[in-house]
Amino acid sequence: MKKLLVAITLLIVAGCSNAQPPIPPVIAPYKMLKLDNTWTTPADLKKDKPVMLIYFAPDCSHCQKLIYDMKPVMKSFKDIQVVMITFTDIRMVKTFNEDFGLSAYKNFTLGTEGYTYTAQKYYQMKTTPYIAIYAKDGHLVQAFEKVPKIPELVAAVKKA
């Protein structure tokens, strides 16, 4: 009887668990077509420099608002490599880049992984934007599955 009660309790606890899948500790093994029609991978990132990966969709209102809200504090992101990756057509990425003037920020790299969904599957994302911040040594500092408040994002970047 005691064993049965323990088993039932374990089943209830397991069934009520809202456990999220673990966030991978290293950056996704993406292959991204950049705006200049060349390819890039994590191997092309500068060593000893932190990285902020933003997985976005150009037509996502939350993604657009994120960039809009980041603009006034862009100086806070000047020392981090920002990789903005999506699954959509490169033409949409180019339009997004133009709409937000992101070419003015040399530390921003935008592109598409196309329909491989490598990064999307790697992070097991359900929504965009998804943000993962990595320190200089490549370890994960913090990930945001939902749009963070800009002060939270700036604080996470400072930790990197």
C-alpha cells in the first residue's frame, strides 16, 4: 500500500511538472545566408567577444517592437556581436534591415537559415523573438523565450 501511494504521488508530481526543455549551453550550429548573399556559421564569429543571437521573424510585431525599443540604447550593445537569424526569405530580411536602419550598426549581422530550421529546432523555440546571450568564452549567460524588458536585456549583455 505504501509503495502504491509513493508511485501515485510520483505520477502526480511528474504530470504536474511544467519543466521546460534544457537550453543548450553553446550557440546553435546555424548556417545563415547574410544580406550580402554570403554564408556564415558560428565559426565566423570573433573569438573572445560575446554574442547575442536573436531569432526573429521580420513580420513579427514583437520582433519589430524589440528592435524599436532597443534603438534608444544601442550603445549598450556596441561591444557584443548581434546575430539576427530567421527562417524567412532573404528579401524580407533586407526589408527589415532597411526599415530599422540596422546597417548603421556594424556589430549586427542579419540573415536567414531558410527552411532548415536548424537554430529553431536547436533551441526548441515556440515563439519569436528568442534571444540567447553568450559570454566571450562561448558559454550561455542567459536566454529569453519571450520579449524581455530592455533593462533586463542590457543587464544580461553586461554580464556577458
